[in-house]
Amino acid sequence: MDLATTDRKVQAAIGLGFIVAAVAMAGQTFLVDAEAGYAGIGPRFFPFAIAAGLGLCGLGLILEALTGGYRNLEGAPSGMKLDRAARQGLGWIVGGLVFQLLTIPYIGFVPTSAVLFTCVARAFGARSLWRSAAIGALMALTIWAIFTQLLGVSLQGFLRS
């Protein structure tokens, strides 16, 4: 089996991962209380729309892999191996997501989102963690205010089962 075939299989597996995530998200959407909505479309609409988008992306990735692999990727690492900088960036993002997942029920949306923003900014090369944290906190506070103060939606309600 040549390297190009191996790359296409890995690429198709990534597409399959998107489809699995879409199915899981669509399944979890049924746990959302359909009576909680006040709009005509209901609270399940956007999660289903996102799940459908993930599924379509997965199908597109699989189609791309089956018809010759990802095109126009000059300088892409052979064999889907990540270089050191890419691994470090991925580590920052995964670390931020895990931090938010584990701590949001205890310290809240704004602080955990600021930390996640800081981690993602660092992964993309930001040098000043303090500036990234300030920007992340400002953005998270703005999002929190829009949802809780203007729309009357409790972000805490999404954390309880």
C-alpha cells in the first residue's frame, strides 16, 4: 500500500469522525426540552442545523478523500504527521477545551471561556497571554450579557442535565 492510499484512508476516517460527531450531536438534541422555546422554530432547531452541517462536512471530506485526496495542499506533511509546532498548538486547544469542560460548572462561563480563548490564541501564535486573556474575558462577558440580559437565556441552564 502506497503513502497516497494511506493518506486517503486517514482523510476518509476524518470525514467519518465528522459524521459520527454529527450523529451523536443529533441524538443529544432530543434531550433538549422542546417546550422550553418561545420562538416558532424551537430550541432543537440550531443544534440540529449544526449537526446537519457537521454531517455534510463529513460527507464532503469522505468524497474528497475517495476522489483523489485533499487537493491543493502544498507543503502538507506527508502521512498526516504533525510537526512539533502543530502538536503544541493542538495541545493548547485540547487543554483549553478540557479545562473549560471540567471547570465551567464551578467557576462559570466567563472565566472558563476567557481561558479557552487564551489557549486558542496561544495555539495560533499569540505571544501576550495577558492581552489574549483580556480580549477573551471581554468577548465572553459580552456574549454572557447578550444571552442573559438581552435574550433572557440562562447559560447555566445548559450545564445541567
